[in-house]
Amino acid sequence: MNNTPSMQIRRSSERGHADRGWLRSHHTFSFADYHAPDHMGFRALRVINDDHVAPARGFGMHPHQDMEIVTYVLEGELEHKDSMGNGSIIRPGEVQRMSAGTGVYHSEFNASKTAAAHLLQIWILPDRRGYEPSYEQKAFPEAERRGKLRLVASQDGREGSVTVHQDVSVFAGLLGQGEEALHELRPDRNAWVHVARGSVELNGTLLEAGDAAAIRAGGTLRLVGKDLGEVLLFDLA
């Protein structure tokens, strides 16, 4: 295995940006009015939106189809409702997965009337069209993510992760100063590393909040915390 994989860095400042007043969003990949032909996604990873939602505001009922939608809350609370009859509050440390499949409507609102909500909304292309819509939400306490990479989403739901209809493993880590986490990427796999908050070093390269790195063709990924970095790592076919 090549233990020093090549990386392509995507800086936070290079992302698309939208400001609707109640919603401030940064788009890692093309989304809505932001179109970047060179950044249409990475493998099956299609969207990472970094959203700040004003108190008591949010996304009204709207449709989705044939997409795996993963929501990761960083701060505040998000209230979810959908046409399958689900209703829940998503809090930091919790991961929500909604398989839109043949079609579903949902809404996401900031559950607080006083505090903003900060979240990542992630879209992953399913391995085929036409799945039955489904929903799942699980909590991953800070202790399970501190100083390590905790599996939070996978194709087979192993280790208590939520299940997605795609050959992808999603890990979440919270790395304090000097804390280290390793991930071995097989030669036939690819990875996307996204820094949600704080900062980390990835194989010696400093990544700060909103920065990301694409890694192809395997290797050892060494993450070291700098300023309490919160990281998502996508291991993709």
C-alpha cells in the first residue's frame, strides 16, 4: 500500500455561498444556484452543505427522490417532520438518515426560538433507484468520537451506525490538541475528509473549518487535532 497518498485540498473559501437572511449556507459541491463544473461531487458523495439556520426558521415541506440524505447537527436543535409520519428533534452528536427512494416530503426547522442551529446536510447517491423511503436516527455520544474515528453510517449498519444504500463508510471524529486518529484506505478506495469545526492536520497538511481533502487510491490517513477539530471522513468506492 502507498502510505503517503496524494491529496487534493478544497479550501473553505473556495466553496459556494448563499445568504437568504434566515439561512447562511456554504456549498462544498454544486448546489442550487451555485454551479461549479469541477465540483459536482466526489464519487457517490454529491452534497455537503454547511448551514446556519436562524431561530424558529427552516426548510418547509419539500420533495426528494432517489437520494440518501444524512444530517449531522453541530450546534442547536433541528426539528424533522416527513411524509412517512416521522417527527423528531436532532441534536449535536446525533445522525439522521433519510432514504428518499421513490419519493418523500420532509421539513427541517430550527427547534429553538432564540438560538441559531448549525448543521451539515449531506447527500449520497444510492447504489440504485427506487428504494422504499425510510428513516433512521441514532446518537453517537462525544465519548465515542473523542480522539478516534467513530463509524456513524455504513452500507451494512455495522457497529451501530445508520444504514445507507451505498458502498460508503462515514466516520466522525473529535480530536483535541495532539490527539491522533488513523484510517487505512485500501488501494481500491477513495476518501473525502471534511473539517466541520476547529482544525486538524491531515498527513501534515493543516485543514481548518470548512476545508476538505480528496484522497484517491488508498494509503494511510493520519489526523492530528490542533484546535478541537471535528471531522467527517467518507470512505468511498
